[in-house]
Amino acid sequence: MTHEAIALTFDKWAQEGRDAGMETGHGDVARQVIDQMDIRPGHQILDLGCGNGWATRILGQVAPGAGAVGVDASREMIARAEELHCYTIRARYEVGKFEALDLPDARFDRVFSMEALYYAVDLDQTLAEMLRILKPGGSADIVLDFYGEAEATHGWSEALGLALNLKSEEEWRAAFAAAGFVDIATKRVIDSRGPGDEAAFEPGDCFPDWAARVAAHEAGSLWIRAAKPA
């Protein structure tokens, strides 16, 4: 897997209008997590793998004076984020690689990432960068649908033609610990809307049939919370 392959995949999705489906599909779980992130007035948040910036804009409005920066490898996704941006929201968007963030040390109070970390080309270096840009005592909240216990998602790597990082809950906790994070915890978050309407279901890259869609919903999204030592 290369940065170029990832960027091309998401450039194509943006050109096809698939970016809008990310908020529709992941919005409920993302809001559940964001509501529990204890974002306070003035906090600065990084949205890693921001796509068209939908979660970045949510994060930039959570508390007075809070601000958010979205980073994505896809130039087309960042262009969409700029198109959709509202200037009353404290948010901005940058093209960048997870492993080499063009951001200062200890810049952010929080890191948020929705359905993106398993695309990291070099996961260890990505975690090191997350730790670097967090303030001491800051925390990361990472949400993933593609993980070891969610068996219905295991075909995604082949379907997308990308070598995704497939890890179990325990392996994810170990990866964060090895990077220097502390107070690491994981839990499952279930989309409160249910798996959707079977009558409206259309097979796709991620879910070839309705049974796979239901199984993924029942497994839930994996929420990893970890902190930088104070």
C-alpha cells in the first residue's frame, strides 16, 4: 500500500460524490464519540483522515473558541471540504500524510479519527506523529469499523485493493502502548439507527450482501481512547 494508491482511491470517491455517504454512514457513531470527548472552550482538535471535512466541522462547533484542523491524503477530498466549509466555524483543512504531519509539536488537545487509521502506510510512525502533536495530557479518540473481531469487514482490503491494517482490539491497544500512549481503553459503539432498511440495501465494495451489513452493525465500531502522558 502506498500513499499514492490511497490518495487515488479517495480522489475517485470524491469525484464520484461518495464523500457525502461518509457522513450519512458514520455520523451517528461519530457524534456519540464526540459527545463524550470532553471538548472544552478553546480546545484545538485534529481530525485525522477528514475526507470532506464533515466531522471537522462538527468538532469546530462543539465548544466556544474550539478549533479543528482536518488532514487528508486526498486533494479532491480537501477540495470538497473547502467547498462545504462555513466561515462561521473554526475549521481548516490540509492535504498531508499521516506519517509526516506538517504541524507543530504539542499543538492539539485532542485527536479524532473516524474510519481512517487502518489506512496508515506506516502505522507505528503515524502513532508517533499523533503523540508528537498532542499536548501533554491530551487524548486521541479513534473509531474503526475494520478490525479483527468485526469479521464481516475482513474482505475490505481485497475489495479496495489496499493493504489495510487489520488488528484485533488487543493488538490495537498494544500498538498504542508501544507508541507511548497511556490510559488506553477500547469499547464498541453501536449505530443507534440500526443496520438500515433491507429493502433499500444495495450491495457494494464493503458489504456484498445484507447479512454482512447486519453482522457489521452488530459488531459495532471499535472506539480506541488513549492519552499522551501528562
